Amino acid sequence: MKKAEATRLTILEKAFELIYAKGYQTTSIDDIIATTQVTKGAFYYHFKNKDEMGIAIINELLKPTLTGSFIGPLQAAGDPLTGIYQLMYNLLIENEFLKVEYGCPASNLTHEMTSWNADFNQALNELTQQWIETMVDLLEAGKSNGIVRNDVNARQVTMFVMSGYWGIRNFGKLGRSKDVYLPYLEELKSYLETLRASR
């Protein structure tokens, strides 16, 4: 990796750490420069402004990371109902990238930015839609394979499960403990089993 590319990546990684912990709007360019120990000139060499850097964080850091954590496991799941539960369990309990006290970075940026920044809205919506379509496809395949009941509406289930995930992340931020996640996971497991086709 060339020095300029390495510097750019360092800026993105350190900026993400600050933004994840503090929020986007309360993290200044001066905060980022102080953390990365690059000059202001170096920052502006790589990014016209803070928002351009923010979009780069979504596209170059969050998308690959979340694709691996959120989408890859669903694509590899044989049983969709077990796969969805296991995904949520891993994201909430085992994933070391996602911190209980800070919540989900994609969700945080959605709350903070998308109501007034169209570029953030588009980038985050692309990420979310990819997750939605992957889960819908998995459930539809489960219906075809006789694992999921034929009357199940895959898109409605997906929206319900994802809404619960984003919501419980906020409870985790308030409680600052993964114990908050356990009742959600128990209820999710019970709910998903109601979708299973009778053998």
C-alpha cells in the first residue's frame, strides 16, 4: 500500500472509531486530525470535507465489515430460521466489532444523518436494502425447501426481525449490558419457530 493510501485508510479508521463512540455531528475535523496525527493539509488532500469522509467510511469500512458480519452468515445458512437466529445471537452477543454501549454504527448514522443528508441516506439505504433482500431471499428459499411455512410473508418477517434488532441495540446502549439482549433473543427464537413448516 502506498503511503498516501495508508494515510487515507488511517484517517478513515481513526475517524470511524471517534464517530462510533461520540457520534458524527459531535466529532470535528480537528478531533480527527488530533487522533490521526496528520496535518490539516493532509486531511484536505484526501477529503474535500467531513461529509465526503463520512461517505467514504460507510462505503469503504462499514459496507465490507457489515457485509461480512450481517450478510455472509445468511448466505451460508442452510436452515433460514436457525440461520436468522444465529445471526442475531452472533451480532448481539459474540461480535467484537459492535460495542453494546455504542450500538450499531449503521443505525446510529441513520438516526443522525439521513433526515438531512441525501448522500448518507443513499449509502446507508443501499447497505440496509442489501441486508433486507438477503434475508427475504433466504426465507423464500426456506419456503421452497419446505422448511418455512408457505403462508409466511418473507418481507414482513424480515422487517419485523430487523426492526427488533435495531430497537434492542438502543436498549443495549441505555443499559450498557448485553443482558438486555437476552429476552429479545429468547422471544425471537420462539417467534421464528412458529414460522417452521410442520414435518
